[in-house]
Amino acid sequence: TAIYSIIASLERIGDLYRQICIHLAPLKEPKKVSPESLRFFQDVNELLELLYHHRQTFTDILYVLKNKRKSLTKTSLSLLEKTNSQEQVMLHLLSGILKELAEIEFTFLDAVL
């Protein structure tokens, strides 16, 4: 059912955040993360917060979520071309979070329609 699909996506999102921590934590002197990559990280977190705060009226913000997610996907592709390998791993994992957010959107659409 829809609720199980949403829960599974949220679990995968949690796993992706854990992988980001595992990747960045053991580095004794991590290379400086670019301001653009940090902003991207913040934007992905804000998108997830938007989903959380509007879960009761999700159909009202589907369009906003979709557009923001698509914009962030384009940003991710652009950043991947100009960042170091350490940042690329983080950006790849954040892109996985965007993919899971898309799955949640599709699940809600299926449940509503």
C-alpha cells in the first residue's frame, strides 16, 4: 500500500544520510567543501522539511515539490562536473535522496488519483 511505500522511501533516505556521515566523518582533514555543495545540501534538507511540514496537505504542494526537486537535480548534475571526488560522493548520495523524494511524490499521486 501507499503508506508502506512511503515508509520504505523514508528509510532509504535515512540510510543515504547515514552513508554521507560515514563517508565524511573518518576524514582527518577533509577537503574544503565548496559553498555551492553546502548550499545544495541545505536545499535538499529544506525540500525534505517541506514534505514533513506539509504532509497533511501534500496535494497542495506537489507542484512546488516537483519543481524544486527538478531544479535541484539540475544543480546536482552541474556540481558533479566541477567538484572534487569527496564532494561528488556526497552529491551522489544527496541525489539519491532526491530520487526517494520523487518516489514519495509518485506514491502520493497514485493514492490521490
